[in-house]
Amino acid sequence: MKTKLFLIYILLMATNVSMAEPTLKKEDKGVGQQHNQQNEDKKIDDAEVEKYYAKLKYPPGFYQGAFLISFMGGGSLAPSGSFISHEKNYDSALQYRVVTKEVSQDYYPQAAVRSQDPGLYFKPTYTPGVASQFDFEYGWREKIGLGFTIMQNSLNAKRQDIIPGLSYYKEYVDPFPRERTIYRGNSMSFLATYHPIPRNFFDPYLVARAGVVSFTGEAHAGLTHDKFVYSNQISSGIGSIVGVGGGLNIYLGRYFGIKAEVDYYREFLKADQFSMRTLNSYQAMIGVFVNLSNVQYRLEQY
């Protein structure tokens, strides 16, 4: 009797196990399909983020896809070149003519300059003006940026000169030095940058630029005044500009920061007054920048 009851118990247990297996397999299959679907959805989401918002994975700093707009201001240092040297040679020739009284200063009272005294001449001074610069830079590669620069710089002089058009037969020189802008240039150039430490709050870089420049100011064709010229204003001033430099971007967050840059520029200039002259200068600039890539993402979150 006990043996029969034991066999019946074994049969019932086997039946329950066999019926439970399909149910378990079905439940396992459902969990597996759900898990696979979640993986697929995650892959799609990751692909979308990688495709459209890859730049957002990076911390503040330069990276591929960054778009920086910056404004800097400063001044030119140690200007040189044939453009300036020619004007200084003109001043030296004019000084000789003033001192030897080849040009007139008879507007002075007779007691101020006696006939036996040399003419009154004051040494000229040349001072660089304020320079300003806009940069537009795109992260073409992780460490390489491409873009363009819009820049303005100037050079002033306080000097005496022949007063053009005052008299056709007699030349008069300024009684005292006058402030003049002898050069004001506006340039647009392409830029290429190299950032050795991308994705970092401190972003040093090297930059090279090349482009075109238009300019105005005052200049002289020769070393003596041309009495047939009514004005010394430069006309049809155009040329090319090349430059190299280095700078540092300091990110104050994901969206903006401050920057400083030092550059060397060489300009090749021509105008109606002369065929070709050069202007060399160093520039020290400081300013701010904005990363529009991250600003755009921030706006999309609202």
C-alpha cells in the first residue's frame, strides 16, 4: 500500500514539473525580449546623441564641433617697415628745408624768428593706435580650428607738414605739429589654429592668418612735397596681410571665457601714392569669447 502511494506521489510531481516548464520558458522568453528591446532603444538613443549632440559630451575647452566667437582689443607694438621709414625720411627732409628756410614761416611775428635764425621745427612722434579684432573659429578637428578674422588697426603721428593747397607758388609749413592718422587698416583674413590641449579649461593655441587689407591715412609719394597735390590723403589703398601668433583661452564655464593673444603681422601695401610698401607690427590683445555650440544646446533645453 505504501509503495502504491509513493508511486502516485512521484507521478503527480512529474506532471506538475512538466506543466510548469513551458510557463517558465514563456516567462523567460518575455523577459529576454524586453531586455533586448531596451538594449535596442538605448543603442538608438546613443546613436542620436552621438549624431546630433556629440559635442555635449566634452567638458569646457576646444574640441571638434566647437564654434567660438571672440572679440579682442589692444594696441600695436614696435611698428616698422618701408611705409614708416619712408615717412620718417620725409620728415627728415622737411626738417632740413624748414631749418634752412626753404619753406616759409612768415606767419610768425618778426620778433619770434629773426632773419638770421633758423626756421622753427619740432621733432615728430609716431604712436600706434587702438587695435580691435573679431575671430570666428570652428573646430574642424579635435585640435585644429578654421575660421576668419576681421581686424582694424591704426598708426598716428604728431608732425609738421607742408600745408597743401595753401599757395601754388609758395610752400608754408605747419607752425606747430598736428595730430594725424597716417595709417588706418581694415583687414579680413582666414585663420588656422592648433590647440595642443583640447577639452581643458586652459586652452593654449597657435594661430596663422592670411588675407587682404584696405587702408586709408596720409602718405607722400616722394621725399619732398608735390605742389600739384591738394591733399596727402591715401587713395585706393589695398594690400595683403599675413600673421602668426599665440594665445590662451581660459574657460570660465561651458559657454564663455577670457582670452589673450600676441601676434606678429606683415602687410604689403600699395596705393595711388606708391607702388609697394610694407608695414610690420606686433600686437598684444585681450578679450572675451563665447562657445556658440554649447549656448545652442542650452537654449534647446528650454
